[in-house]
Amino acid sequence: MKAVLTALALVLVALPAVAQDKPSVPFYGNEKCPLTGKAVNKRWSVEAEGQRIYLCCRNCWKKAKTAPAKYVAKAYPKAKKISSDVCPIMGKPIKGKGQKVTWQGHQLTMCCKRCVGAFKKEPNKRLALILNKDVKEVKNTACPVMPEEKVEADMFFIYKKKLINICCDSCVTDAQDEPEKYLKKYMKK
């Protein structure tokens, strides 16, 4: 029994290292469908109150689409407060109560309305940088997979502690298939 537990522990420890070998897109949405409680399918989502709610299937998507605001509290029952004395956008101390913003169940405080606006333009990217202090943004303006294309707001993946901007979802798959081909130049920075 002890040998089995040791082997299992080694497998679990090895899993994160394998994930580092491929570009990945962090997911900050709800894990369970607010209608059925089943695991979500990231293809099915609706916007409500500035947040994206993920659902398990087409039927739930159709229902949620008719009144999405009613499912925000079910999708994100309790916001995770990410506290800081420093504005995550400007890097300056937050005076007073600051400006609160909630995105996909994460509540953050910014120094001003302008920073809230900057956060809302790229909420997933900003959240990824806030929650992963060791990840650095490359700030590329051309897609590494399709260099003739400009990157899109909030389209990115993380690879070897670098946040790399991309132009579309399909570029994630290409970069995962051949990371060295597309991302080698970004690893030098």
C-alpha cells in the first residue's frame, strides 16, 4: 500500500511539470454549470453583468441566454477577494477604499476608475498576471504563430512563465503542437 501511495504522489508531483512543456490558457470561469451542476463545456457561455458564465450544454446555454443575470450568483456564489495595497494596473498604493471590480468570481481593488477600465479591456490577461506573480508578459504585438496578424485583446497563453499574446484561439493549438517552432524567440527575453 505504501509503495502505491508513493508512486501516486510521484505521478501527482510530475503532472505540473508536464503542463509547463506546452502553452496553456488559464481558465478563471465557473467550473460547474449553474443550471445542472455538471462540469462546464467552455464552448457554451453567456455574458452577464460584465462576467462570462460557462454552461454544460446547448440546452443550458439557450435557457441562460434568455436571462443571464439570474445565473451570475449561481455561477459565482462567493467572490474570491484578491487583496493588495497596490493597484495591480498602475503599481501605485491604493488610497482609501479604491475602486472594486469583480470578474468571474474574483474581486480586486484598483486605485481609480481608469484602472478598472484598463482591467475590463483585458480581464483574463490582467487576472493571469495578478494571480501568477512569476509570469512576465512578453508584450508582443504580432502573433507568434501568424506573424502577419496583430494580436487581439485578451487573447494569450502562458508558456514557461511567459505570457504571450496571440491573434486567435486556433493559434493556441498550433503553438501547443510545435512550441519550439513558434516560441523559441520569446524564450530568450
